[in-house]
Amino acid sequence: MKKLVSIILVLALCSVTNLKAQKKAINKAIAQPQRIVLISTEYGDIKIKLYNETPLHRDNFIKLAKAGNFDQSIFHRVIKGFMIQGGGLENGTKDIGNPIPAEIRPQFFHKKGALAAARTGDEVNPKRNSSGSQFYIVQGKPFTEQQLSQMEQSMHKKFTDEQKKVYTTLGGAPHLDGAYTIFGEVIQGLDVIDKIASVPVKGGSMPVKEIKMKVKVLK
């Protein structure tokens, strides 16, 4: 019995130590300068700030951008009133790099302009690891308070006052909250997202005409 208690205490101490280390790493990341990237398309430019609170996704995005990997990709999945997705090769069927551990932070939600990592479904990806390169930008739509209330019941969660205010005005995709890593937000170019989201598509979401992108790290 004493041996079992000792093992439990050791595991508990290891868990606390790991949590402290993770918190320290996140605090160190938050203190770093804000990183800004620019996504250029024929429909205009989208300027995005990357969150320091999601350092794995931030650094991976910057690495891919600096290497010019995104410049070979397109927005291959476009759904009006929902989101625009890109960052993969071969029409989005191939990722660049390896999956990234999830960095789902409760303070970030799927408001219009949110930048988030795409991923495979929970049935094959229970840890919700992110794609090595594919991302989406939320266009979304405004919701009524009644619709949000119904979502709260079906999702078994509560939206904050801030979330409710944003979702009923600016809009977004609240049903995705807590399931995907959000690692940045648009600070300029929301109108460009609307333009891309409105292009003709085939097969439900593939743009009829390729929408190529170039991504540059501004700072």
C-alpha cells in the first residue's frame, strides 16, 4: 500500500511539474513580439496577426511562409457563410509537414476573421491534432440569441457575453468552438474574405477558378 501511495505521489508531482513547465513556456511565448503575416490573392490582401498563445502553430505558419511553401497552394475549399480553406498541395489533398499538437485556447473563438488549423475528424484524430499546413479563415454569419441558446444546449456549453455580442453582430461559426486550434485573426481584409467566399464553386466547395495565394511575413 505504501509503495502504491508513493507511486501516486510521484505521478502527481510529475503532472504538476509538467503543467508548470507548459505554463512557463506559454507565458514566455506571450511576451514575444506580435507576428504579422500577409496573404495576397487576386481579390486583395489579408493581413493577419498570429497569437503568441499558440506558439507551435504560430512558428509552423511562419516557417512555411518564409520557405515559400504556401505560395504553391490555393484556397481549395470555399463555403459561403462559413469559411475559406487552403494551405495544402494537390488541391488540398496533401499536407506540408507533420501534424501539430492541438493548442485549443478557451479565450479564442470562431468569430469572423478567425484563423484556425484544419484537421481530420475526431473518429481518427481524438487528440484533435492540427494539419501540418492547412488552415481556414472564418467568414461565418450572424446568429440570433435564440440560435446561440439552442447551440448552448446541443453543445453542452455556455457562450460568454463577449462571444454572444460578436456572434450576433460580426458573426462567425460558433459550432466549431473548442474543437479546433485558433491561432490568429484578420486585422485587415475582411472584405477580401467575403469576395473569395462568394466565388462560383463546383462539387459543393471547390472554386471553379483557382485562387492562388502568396504569404509573406511582415514582422
